[in-house]
Amino acid sequence: MKRINFQKFKREQRKVTKKYVTFGERIFLNALKEQAENYQDFRPEIMEEAYLKFYETVFVDSAKRGLKIVRDTNRKAMIDSAFFLTSWQAWIRDFVRNDIIMRELITNVNARTLREIATALSEGIRLGLPFSELSNSIVKYVASQSRARGIAVTEATRANAEGKKRSSDDWEKETGLQLWKLWIHSGNPREPRNNHISLENRPVRKELLFENGLDKPGDPNGPASETVRCQCSIVYISQDYVEEYFQAFA
């Protein structure tokens, strides 16, 4: 059983996260623009569809990546990701549309957009802008690149971790084998949460929480101070791997 090269993993994960964020930034910016352009007939489902499109892509990709690591660290079972793919694709749509926490997240994003529309509208009226300029000013204020990127960064971490969590759940269900998890800091100096850095190289059983009280990076049950713009990732590993390379925790 080959030891994971975590420095290599971090480099690869940064590239993958950058791809996720770029993809999400475009999707969320387009959704914000569409909502701002049609502010008189605001449609919350536009942002829901953006989330769904983003999660369908990122979730499945991260689930496949996560499952590969589980397979590579396990001596006792081999199950290909294709075995789970259909169930993942069916599950993710229900998750985005019906999970209570996801519903709250999307509702909060839409609520902020409505507040920003109201602010931009009020300011435009105060300045006496004609209708054409008023509409443009609302779009410019609401559909900002920085806000779309902020959503994308947070959701890239959340979807990435959720995909790996789901694939690990399915693996345990099919094999009956115990899994553990490792918190991996992004290595990005712009993400200096010391408590996240301190979690590295301290595996915990999959069903337990990390020392910061989170189940995984981007955990929707966690406070914003722990999750917003976090780019950490998670790795699920086998009992065999923990016993061989992390004997103090086994």
C-alpha cells in the first residue's frame, strides 16, 4: 500500500479547486445578472438552478476522486466508481432542492440579492437616473465579480467535501469496512486559519467530528468563521492505512 504524497495531493487539489471556482464564478455571476436584469419579477429559482448545475459537476467529480483514494488505501475491497455513478447523479438533484441546510443557504443568497437590488434601486431613484441607466446600475451593483467568486469559493469547498463524503458513505455501505478521514489544509497563505492547519496529520474515524467541531471542510452546520472562503479539502482513508502510517491514532 503506497503512502499518499500529501504535498503532491495539495498541488493537485489547488488546481482542481481553481477549476471548480472558475466554473462556479461564471455560473453564479450569470445567475446574479439574470436576477438583477429581471428585478421587477425576481425569480429565486434562477439561483437554485445555478447551484444545481454547479453541484452536479463538482460533486460527481470530487466523489470519483475521493473514491479513488479510498480504493488506493484499501487492501480488502475494490469497487469501481462507475458502480455508484447513477445513484450519485440521482441523489445530488434531490440534495440541492430538498436538503434543509442547502435550502437555507440558497434562500440566504437570494435574500442578500434582494437587499442589494433594493439598495441599488433606491440609490438610482435618489440620483434621478432614467430607467435604462437605472437597470444598468442595478446589474452592475448586484452582479459583481467579487460576490460571484465568493459564492464559488465557498461552494467549491462544500461540494468537493460533500462529494467525497457521499462516496465514502457508499464505500462503507457496500464493503462494511471502517474508514477514517484526514483534514488537508490548502497550503494557501491567504487562508491562514491556524486551527485548520493544526488539524493536518491527525486522522479521526469517519463518523466523528474534527477538533474544530466540523464534520468536513465547508460543513454547512459550521459557523461562517470556519467555512466562508475556506479552501481546505478532505481525504477518506482505510483502517489499513491508519494502522500502517498513523499508528498513534489507530
